[in-house]
Amino acid sequence: MDTVDPARFIFASFFVLGLIGLLAASLRYYTKKSFGQKFFFTKIFPANQETGRLAIIETSYIDHKSKILLIKRDDIEHLLLVADGNVTVIESGIKLGLKNDA
């Protein structure tokens, strides 16, 4: 009886670790298949103009709580700062096709 309990413990440990590994592998496979690489913004803001008027052109992360978004609506771009759940407009009404050569 003394050798059965440690063998049962080791078998149960490997079994549980194997189940956790299978769960992690299946979640990784199905989340990539369902949502793709960009989970949030590609579902809400489409990248192509054929399906909508609004698109996120570029996202740049400042730190783990804040990021800068360049959003395009029709032919006008807007630069937004998203930090701690608050959105601040940095620059609005950026026209497309205008470049400064200075």
C-alpha cells in the first residue's frame, strides 16, 4: 500500500499536466483561427474602405496603459491618445495627401 499511493500521485500529476497542456494548445489554435492576430480593432474598425468609412491606420504603444492611434475617417485623419480609459484628441482634421517638404 505504501508504493501504490506515490505511484498514483505521480500518474495523476502527469495526467492533470497533460490535460492542461492540451487545453492550452487547443485554445491557442482556435483563438488564432477565430480572431486572427489583431483581436480587437480589426473586428470593430475595418482596415479596408469598402466595408466602412472608419479605419485605424497605425497604432503605437507608449507603455502598457497608453497608446497613440492614427484614425482615418473618409479623407481626414485624427491622432488620438488613449490612456487609462480616457481618449484625448492630439490633432484633428489631418488632410490626406499633404506633406511638408520643409
